Amino acid sequence: MEQCTFCKIEKLEDDFYMYSIHPMTKGRIQKGYVCKQCSERMYGDKWYPITGYDQKCEISNRGTVRELKENKYFNITHIQNASTSYVRLTKNGKSMRKNILPLMKRFCTEK
Ligand SMILES: [Zn+2]
């Protein structure tokens, strides 16, 4: 069993709603798990597709970006400090850093 990062509820690894991967020193990887309730509370409950990049990503009304990989959502948002968060998006194989606020302005719109 694994634990939700926020509420500590225990579930099977496959039953969580959102995942995160943090590279650690010496090539180790720390995985994070978040249940659906906590995801909606912490990351927002409305998601908008980010178009024009190689990855399949969505951005929330709270400024979190998740990537859909192998039918799972991965939180790929990097928090630099209180006012700056960013993600790395790939376009035509080229990785680029994108700040969250302009992405929200561009994609968080009701269609
Ligand atoms: Zn939770």
C-alpha cells in the first residue's frame, strides 16, 4: 500500500489519482501519490488541455500542470518559489521551460 501525500489515506499504487516523480541524489527516484479528493483541494478541479506541445498535458484553474502518461496523471509542475512555478514542455523534440502564469492565461479559458 502507498499513502496519499496530503491526507495519508492508504490505497493500492494503481488506485491513486495523481502521481509525481522526484529525482533524488544518486539516481534514486521518490514517487508521490495523491488521492482524487486531495488533488481537487490542492491542485484544482477544472482542467484545460495544453495544445501545441509533444506531451499530452492539462493545466488546472489553480495552476498545476499534469501530464497523461500510460493512462495516469503525473504532476509535472516545478515550484521555484512563492511566485514562480514552471513546467518543462517539449515541442518538436525540444524541451523548453514555460512559466505557469502565461500558460494559465492562454489555456484556462472556457470554450
Ligand atoms: Zn488524499
